[in-house]
Amino acid sequence: MDKKLIHVFCLGSVILLFLGSMATVVGYRLLQPSPKTTDTLQNTRDGIIVSGTMGENGWYISSVMVIFNFSSPPAPWWYQINGDGWQQYSTPILIEPDGIYLVEATSDFELIYNVTVKIDQTPPDVNITQPKKGYLYICLLNYIFKIIPNHIIITTIIIGRINVMVNATDSLSGINRVEFYIDNELQYTDYTAPYEWLWADRGFFFPYTVTVIAYDNAGNNNSISLRIWKIF
């Protein structure tokens, strides 16, 4: 067979195989139902706009307003929050309670946009578990003895070193850190529970103010202070 005919035959075979593969792909795509897709749009001019006071780590520390601003397709648009059922959108959506919300939007129930809104407006709970007001603490040979209070002791007295211990909790965003202060000067920051700091500096039987500040992951904070007399 002529070489030119062989080349033409091979080229034609390649073209037919290529077209055949393309036809198979197109045919496959046409036979498949259109899957539902999900897009995430937040704080954009065209999409779902979330307005509120932003804290830290993606948390809002205020109520938020959710606004739909889609240039196309035209209304009507529908929304649901945390899968509670679709409602027709007409006015901005106000979300006030603390919580985590999945806001979904659609106009045709095929293309679904969503945005996650996290709200934590509540400061963490914090308290000093050691030392306690009205107790006498004595550190001897690395052991701390707590003397039961009586009517004579009206304040907290510490002789020697002591571990300042704190209980801090936050039910929503969680605790980020706890800071320890002596007379408004930062001494230590603890990022993991149990939250404590060894107060080993010598005292001169002078009144000190111990302050602890707990921060949650949203940026809210709460503090508590205790006045202490310390020596050695």
C-alpha cells in the first residue's frame, strides 16, 4: 500500500478516535442530572452580605444583619437558616442570639449559596480558685498549707510562694488565654487549661492586687481581682 495512503488512513483513524472520545464525554455529561452546587459568598457586593461587629477568629461579637445583594437572577430569592425550612426573602435578616448559623440562599433550588455566621457576645466565666479571700497560705519546703479562716483574718495573706489558680470557661467559642497581673503589670499568659501561674517573687508584707483576665476565642473578656498581703 502506498505510504501516503497509510498516513492518511492513520490520521483519519486518530481523528475518528478523538471525535469518538469527545462524543462519549459529551453524551455522558448530557445523561447526568445537574448536581446541586454550593458557593460561599461573604461580605461581597454581589452575594450574601453579613454586617456586624467582627471580633476575632471569624466570630461576630454583636447581632448581625444578613442582606442578599444578587445582581442576577432576579427575585424572588429564598433562604433558610440551619436547615429550618425555606422562606421567601423580602427584608434583611436579623440574627441576634449567640450561636453558629448556616445561612443558605437560592433562587432556583439548584444553585445554593451559603455563608456561616458565628456569634458570641457573652464574656467568659472566670474565678480565682487559689488563693481565696480570707485565707492564710504558708509555703514550707514546696508545700502550701491553707489555714482555715477565722474572725481574725479579714484579708488574704500569703507567706512564701503560691500557685495562682484560675477556672475559666466559655461554652461557645472557647477560652483563648488567661492573663495574670500584679498591680496592673502583666506577669504571665497561659493558653491551656488548667490555668495557673507560680507567684515566686518576694513580697514585703505589702498589699498587692492580683488580677486575672480571661479571653474567649471571639475576643470577649472578663476579669476578676483579689487584694492580697504577701511576704517572702
